[in-house]
Amino acid sequence: MDFNLTQEQVQIREEIRKVCKEFPDAYWREIDGKKGYPETFVRKLSELGWLAALIPEEYGGTGLGITEASIILEEINHSGGVATACHAQMYTMGTLLRHGNDEQKKRYLPKIATGELRLQAFGVTEPDAGSESTRIQTAAIRKGDRYIVNGQKIFISRVLQSDLMLLLARTTPYNELKDKTRGLSVFIVDLKANKSKIDVKPLDLMINHHTNALFFDNVEVPVENLIGEEGMGFRYIIDGWNAERILVAAEAVGDGRWFVERAAKYASERVVFGRAIGANQGVQFPIAQAYAQIEAADLVRYQAATKFDRKEKCGAEANMAKFLASEAAWAAANACLTTHGGYGFAVEYDVERKFRETRLLTVAPVSNNLVLAYLGQHVLGMPKSY
């Protein structure tokens, strides 16, 4: 097994690092303070083609693999930025790419690749259907040449920053199904055309994640915006989970490296009682342990990405990468905050901002408890635990 990045992958990391230098801590601090959206940053990445990494060249993308895409997102977080502000533009289109028809791909993918169209919103979660996605109630009823959508979604991010949204909605009533994983369908929703029929209510959260509650009131979706076969939407969504977990793992690795580097630097420079606080094992060891955990998680991340790019089964590796990286990043966050003491809570040091942001990755896009449940049941063969 080769643990070295290719020359192209090293160059990608260096190029992303150059871009991120144009957006220093002060930029992200200001965005976070006013709960704004990093429009300039996202536009820059789009113009350079980095958010089109996973779109094939025939549709205007760069045709890179999940390994390269993960390096891009990792380096954004490693540089102090927030990849969650734009990562969905990179991978949400995967459902369209894998299951859409030729006309849909030609219509949307080239414009998504350039950033002319933003597809960053994914409407799945509902107030009464979080992790149990098969319980979704938002209904899409076909009437002639269109579907009429009514219902509610919660925790749907970047709706106000998107032109399009992928929507998972019920097309067959739950009680009419023998196979409960069927009866759900995926649609491309034109958010601008339906602006008056979708009530978007931003949620006030501890993180600046541009997250909303949505209310659909007779939203009209043309039949040609149905992706794939009606009733197979849940399967299509599952098909994209491994990619999402690998990319989120990479973001967590980036966060972890940021925390470790900041903590080690501060511990080496901060002098108390006549010596650097990093000379004390109580300060030094948690940082060193976090570093080891991040490096170990990173290996599993690359293992998962490599198998994904080879089109091999990687469900276990993708889930483990997400679990290990997010837990390691959270350990690094705590070590960094503790090392900084009171200054860790000061906005100007950026630790508290990154601390809040990385905590999300242990819960979303899937709770780490559900990752463990998956490993216990599907990898270790134990009884279903939920």
C-alpha cells in the first residue's frame, strides 16, 4: 500500500492553500460574527473549478476522484475556513449524476460546474423523520404533467444560497407499502420559480450553518424533474452516503490539524511560572494524543477514498472514517481550548468558532451512534440495536 500522495494531489493541496490564504482568520471571524455567507470565497472556488471536482469533464467539471475532492475540503478547514459552506455544491449533484437521465445531466451539470447554478440544498430531514428517513411525510402527488408538493422539512441548509434543491418526498403512502424503503422519490426543485410557495424560516443555531425550516404549500415540480424511477428515491439517497461520509471525514481531519497546530504553537509560546506551558505533560500529552488520533483517522479516510475511487465496497471504511475523524477532531478541539485557557473563549483567537463548528461533525450528517450501530449490525453481525 502506497501512503504517499501523487504529485497531482500534492499540487491540489498547495493550490487550495494558496486560495485560502486570501481568506484569513479575520474573514471567517467577520462572517461568523454577522452570521453571513462566505459569498466571495465560494465564488472564488467556483471560478477556479474546485467545486466541480466530482463532475465529469464531459459536463464541464474536472473529473477528479473522491480522494482529490476530500483533499480540497480538508485543506479549507485546515486553513481555518469552513468547508460546510460549500461542500454540498461539490457532492449533492452526485444523485443527479448517478441516477438522472441524459437530458437532466446536460441541462444542469454544466451550469452547476461553473457555479452559474447552485445546488447546495438537500431536502430530506423532517421534524418527525430525522435519522428514520423512511418515515418522511412530505408528499408529492402527481397531477398531470407535474407533482404537487406539500409538507415540512427541518435542518435544511443553504436554501437561500441555492438556485436548486434536491428534494426527497413521499409518492406512495407509507401504509400502502410492503417494502418501507420504497415509496419515496427524488426531485430537482427550482427554488427561484417556487419562491412564493416555499416558506423559508432560518434557524438560530450555535453555528453559522445557514440552516432552515421549510414549509411547502402546493409547490409545483414538473414531471421531467423526477430523478430516476418513482419510488426509488431512498435507494438513490443511500447511494450517496459513502461519498458524503468520506468528505466529512476529510473536513474533520482538517479541523483536527488546525486545532493541533494552534495548540502546539500556543503551548510553546505561552510562558507561565518561568517556562512554556507546553513543557508540562498535562498540557503536552493531550495535544500529542489528539495528533496521533488525527493521523490514524486520516489513514482510514484515505483507505475509504481509495476503495470508493476503485468502485469497491467501502461502507464500513467510509463510516469508520467519519466516526474516527470527527471524534479525533473533537478531542483536538478540547485539547486546544484547554491549552488556551480563557483566551480559548475569546473570539479573536478563533478557537471558540472552530470548536463550535467541529462539534457538528460528530452529529451530522449522521450521528456517530448510528455509525456504531451500522458497524455492529452490518460489519460485526450483531443484532439490530435500534
